[in-house]
Amino acid sequence: MGEMNIEFNVNGKQVRVSAEPNKTLLYVLRGNLGLTGTKDGCSSGDCGACVVMLDGRPVNSCMVLGPQVEGSSVVTIEGLASNGELHPLQRTFGETWAFQCGFCTPGMLVSCYALLELNDHPSREEILTAIAGNFCRCTGYQAVIKAVEQAAAELRAAKGGAGND
Amino acid sequence: MTESAIVGQWTAAPGAEEIVTGKARYCPDIQLPGLLCGKLLYSPHARARIRKLDVRKARNMPGVFAVITHADIPGENSYLYAEPDQPLLVVDEVRFQGDAVAAVAAVDERTADAALAAIEVEYQELPGIFDPLEAMQPGADQVVQGEDNVMMSQMYRAGDVEAAIASADVVIENTYRTQWAEQAFLEMEGGVGLVDDEGGITVYSSCQAPHRDRMQIARALAMPESMVRVITPYIGGAFGAKDEAHVQIHAGLLAHAAQRPVHLIRERRESMLTHVKRHPMIIDYTTAATKEGKLLAVKARVIADAGPYTNSTHEVLNKCGEFIGGPYKVENVEVEKIGVRTNNPITGAFRGFGAPQAAFVYESQMDDLARKLGMDPLAIRLLNGVETGTKMYTGVVIREGTAMKASLNKAAEMIEWEKRDQVERRPARHLRRGFGMATILKGSGLGRGLADHAGVVLEMHRDGSVVLQSGAADMGQGIVTVMAQLAAERLGIGMSSVRVVRADTAKSPDAGASCASRQAMVSGNAVLEAADTIRDTLLTMAAGKTKIARDRLDLKAGRLTVDGEPHELTVKDLALRAGIWGYPLHAESLVHFEYPTDVPDVTYRFSQEVFQFCTQIAQVLVDCETGQVTVERLIAVHDAGKMINPGGVYGQIEGGIAQGIGYALTEELIVKEGHTQNPSLENYVIPMAFDIPELEMEVLEIPEPLGAPLGAKGIAESPIIPTAPAIRNAIYDAIDKPLYELPMTAERVLPVPDAGSIRH
């Protein structure tokens, strides 16, 4: 199978890769671009370890073909920190022990990041919904929920908005 | 020492930033120039004779650098957890679906797949042996020719069981069945092999036992162990299944054959078909008691389906038998442990190591007994529970057993056990609510008579920074954090000053396997010993410099302290002086887990003697129409001895409970005629976030007197153990139907006895 050029934006940088059209976005990120932060836990869309943001929405990158992201914008775990500063979620994940082995973390963090981008005051139910496709075998999810709640509170405080609790 | 500055405090793991930024490298992330793709060819049959195996075509394909079969293994063709009966590559007969027959290394994945397809294998399918009860019969066809299918049959007796049963007021007898359960760590097994500069082999290995891996790789390559190096990168979970080696030996063999680096990572389906599962067991169990509820005897026969190869079947059955009486005073015990070979999946270590099966049985029996006697489940457990000083039927005397009853009482208080009947039991016509408890014990450490040791190397540099080298694999359980905390605490420095080098056999002394909830204790003690040596040098130097009596000096928060008050000298100053004056701040330690020698009559072999006690109480809601069970509340009270790292302790409890809920309700590898029907994360149903209630936990800190650093003991396994029986007892309470088989799926919950009334 011949290769084709795919041009898209990843973590704020425009990139152009050449890949066979049947390769997944996960493969392109890890293989072509060396962005190995995003993990492969099943290659079948069941585990959520490979979740990335695609045009503002979380997707399993093993379920997206490379050519589908032509012209799109992708954010991976490597792109969550800005100017060397960790996103509040990245800090609270460490502080609350929201991971143990850390292999689900790249996908889990991106799913939570996607939630907080839309909603900085999520309920427990909304957090559970956001991570419903992310499988974690170590933590039992409790610390993840705590990490998201803490990060959300920090984000609200940083905005200085009224009605924070 | 004064109060802890670091031990007992919430602290992020060293390496947390690497994980949250995606920089942490696991086996699949390792990239090397010229890295080849390795793959294994597996049997499509559960049992078959290999009539022909021809790899010539595959070898001659462009881009293929190595194709190996059993004939190409320079050394021993076997795994060696305990018995060398599982081949790395099959010689003449495949005995389960996960047996590998050949391995290839090629320039890329597609070429490797094509090479696998070009290998010609002719199988003669043989009738498999799939039922352990049939396999046990005399004259049964042998799974391994020349070997008895009954690979283990041991009887252990304490007291006089038959007499006790004869004298009992009440006898409860049931047969229980448990399932094949899958560890489902998120990072599949992997190894990256390469030829190093001296012609030796280096393997990056996703494992629990790097030094045992080294031995196994050397053995397969017929190379001295000194020429083999095993490095653990970040490891994405293990839960027992990476204790025995998997593909890291093949990665070493392929790298050696190709003389190029080789990447060998299992895919999910392959992973689920090949690695060890939790043993399915059939357990006949008899409980005898007085009419007051006092236990008189326990009699158990445990039959484990081992699959074709031994792996850790002896050890798992041994632990199952060790805990089969539960955390109860019972003097008359008879336990028969039988391991049987079949052509089903191989079995071995999975968190709890035989104790979850035992606990499902003894805690179900306890509720059945309480019901029969009209007693409260809490009262009957308190009546029979062990205490400090109780001599177990194994001969072990419990040195610290306060937590058995303390955890029961605390958990009961948290859920308001005595008021549970005031809670609505039929919130809707089709719904039933129930409460159930389970309390367990599980040992920490390998057990009496086994080599249970660990070493570390610790070095403080002139700038006060510290490097800690340990061979203890961190698969996520957090031993790296615990070791860093202990070192920082003893040296009076911050966590950020301690760098823990992940296990590397070229640098780190052997710490044994990360298993049996042992590393926090044994590697923890090794760190304390090494840190004390360096601390001693620093304080001696400080005393010389300041002319202040040594016993008034301490190290804290980066400074020397005098009578607890900060002095102007910093730890860094002292480290620099030591460097200049030639006092080495370097220490090595080797610690053996100690068992007291003043207990002569421990009769059960390899008994553990530090115990994790815990109690869990479940509140469930059962849908009588669908059979669905929802865990509404789960209370967990665990004893950690002392929490070194609270984040890690709570994490172990939460994660263990989640696995326990899966084990109780949904998780089961369905195996038909040796073929696993659901080798995917889609069809092997693991709890997701919505399946876990908000957990209510309490951690007790009752210091462990024996060989535990600062009183802390391993707790990693206990959280998964009581969950299934607690849920089982809650279901019984809800629908008045006892279940004797795991998992408790809708099919087994239905029909609900009095559900007729809800039908229209």
C-alpha cells in the first residue's frame, strides 16, 4: 500500500507525515512522530489509553485513521503543559495518586482535560461520564475523581470567578 | 527520631511528572536504531502433536533477520518459576492455546506477520483433557506424557477433625467453584532485547522479578548470568502475571539470533491467551460448630485446575490452604490441596495468590453458619476471631492481631451495621437491598523457610543529592516512592533530593520479586539500614566539627539539628565535607526477612507470619428481573501497620476493591475445550468508573512488631480478598439465595426466590 501525506496540527505545531492510509492516528503519533506518551492498551477502542483531543473532542486514537485528521488539530498528553507549566490536572493527578502504573494516565488525563475545557464545575456524575471509556486497573478511579475535582477548583479560583466553592 | 517529616505524608511519586507529561518510557516506547519487530507464533489448538515444523521459507524472506524454534535455543528450553516444565518454544506437542512454537524478528510488523504466515506447521490435533475431575481419575490420558496429571496432592492436618465434626451441634457442607480470572494490567507484556558492547544480552523487561528474569534469560542463552543485564523501564501494571517471565526471554533469544535489537510486545488478545490466570478452584468445605456458634473444625478439599504446566500452582495452593480457615480460632483443620494438569489456560500468580478463593469460601460459610444458628454475622465473627497471641492451625502465633476485631468493629460502626434493618430493603417492587460483610487475613512476605531478602545501594554525593539503587520492580504499586521516603526521612533531606534508579541488574542488588506484599517491608528495611550507615557518618562528622555531643544531633529538613533546633550546618555542608575529607557516603545493605526462632512448632510449610487484616462491608441492590447487582456502598477497614505513603496505601485499597468487584460480579474467562472465548477487554468485563461506588475507607495503624520498617507492613494484596464474599453475603441478605460460584452473574443470581410477587 502506498503512503500518503497527512498534514495536521499536533500540540500547536503543524506537522506533515507520510503514512499508509490504513494506519491509525495512534500509529502515526507514536510511530511517525515519536509521540510515545499516548499508549496502546488494546488497539480495539475498549480501554481508552490512547485518547487524544481531536478538534476539541476526546477520541480513541486507535479508532481514527491517519488520513481522517488531515487539516485537524490534535492534542496529546505531551501537549497539556503550556510554556513548561503543568496543567492543574497534571499536578493534581500526581498529588492525589490518580495513577499507579501510569499506563492509562495519558488517555485518562486527556479525557479529564476535555471535560474541564467544557465544564470547570463538573459533578461526580459528569466526571464518571467523562472517564466512562477509560479503563484503569490500578486505582479504582476514586483518586481520579478527586484529582479532577481539585483541578476544577483550581481552575475556577484562577479565573477568580464568583460563586466558587 | 522526632516526628516524621516525610514518612506518613502524602507525597507525589518520584517520576510523577514523567507520567503526567507522557515522558515515562515503558517497553513499547523504547526506540533504538535498527530495532526489529519480534513476534511469536502460537498454537491454534489446545492440544496437538507437531508433525512438521518448517521455517525455511520464513527465514529466506527479505527483511527477516531471525526465525527460531526450539532447535535454535542454545540453552535450556523452559521457563523456571519453579518447575522447568513449560517450554519457551514447543518441541513436539502443544498443550494449551498459549504455547508458542516459533519466534521471528523482522524489519517491521508487516514483514514479521508475513514471516509467521510463512512458517509451515502441521498439527495432529489430539483429544484434550479439560475437566480437572476427569483428569484426576486413574488411567486418565496424561497431559504431559510420563507425568501424573495430579501434579500436587498434599494433606495437612491439625487436631482431630473427624472427632470435632462428630461432636458438633451444627455442620455446614458446601461445594464452591471459582473462575479463571485475568489480571488485565494495562501494559501488555513486553521485552526489548539487544546485544551489548561486550557481546552480552541486555533486555528491557516489563516484569516483577528482574533478577529472576536475568537467570532465566542466561539459562536459555547458555550464557553466564554476568553477561546478561535486565533493566526495568516503567511498568504498566502486573498484579502477579508478570512474576513469571513471559516474552522477555524470547526477546533475548531473538536479539541474540539476529544480533540486532528486537522489540517483542504482546497484543491484547495474545496477552490474554498466554499468561497465567487466577486458578479456578473447586472447593468442598465443611464447617463444624457448637450451637453457640463456636467453630470446632474446618475440613476442605481444594482442587485447582492448573493448566498443563506447574508455574506457581504449588505455591498458590499452599497459600490457599494456609488461609482456608480464615482469621478464626479453629484448632481442628484438615485441608487437602490438589493441583491438576489440563489443557486449559496456564495459571499462577494473581494478587492474593490463592487467598481470594479461600476467603470466598470461608466467609460464605460463616454467613451460612450464622443463618443456620440465627446469629448476627458480626457477632459470630467476633466470637471466633483471632487475636494477638492466637496460635493458628498452621502453628504460627499471631504477634499482632488486634486489627482482626478492630477492623470488624470499625467497619460495622461506619455502616451502622446494627441499624441496617432500618434501611429500605425493597426500594421498588423489583429491587432488593442487602448487607454483607467479610473479614480476612493474608500474610505479607514470602513465608518461613524461603529466601526473602533484598539489598540496596545508597550513595550521597557532595552536593547532598542521593542515588538509591534497588532491584525491586515498581509496577505501579509504589515501592519506589516508599524507598525514597524512607531514605529522605532518615537522611533529613527532601524527596526531591533522592533519585531512585529503576531496577537494573547491572546496578542494583537483587531484591527478589515484587510479590507477596513484601517489598515495602524487606526493601524498606534495606533502605533504612543503608541510610543509617550514611546518617551515622554525617552525624559523626557533625559532632567532630561542632564539638557537640553526638546524641544531641539529628538531621532534619536539610539541616543538622541540635536538640531538635536547626543548626547553621546543612546536610549539604556535611556531604561536601565528607567528600573533601574522603569519608565515603556510600552504603550497601542486604536484609533478610526475619522469622523468630523461638516458635518451634510451625508445622505448615512456608507460613507467613506478618498478617494483613481487613474487613469490608457491602451494601448491594439486586434487580430481581434482570439479576443485575449494584454495589451501592462499600466500607473498607484495613490495617497498614503504619502508613509510609498514604497515597499509595489508599490507592492499593481502592484499586484492590475495584478488582474485587470485578472478581465478584463480572470477570470470567470463558474457556470451552481449552479455547478462551473472550480474550478481549470488550468481552472480559472489568469494572469501569461507573461500577465502583464512592468507597468509604479507614486505615488502622497498629504497628507490626516483626521485621517491618517503622511498623509498616505490606498491604497490597488484602484489598481484593474480602470484596467478593462481602458482596456474596450481601446478595444472600438481599434475595435470600446463597451463591456458591463466582462470578455472581445475572444468570446465577436469577431466579430470585420470592420474585414471583413482582411479576405482573
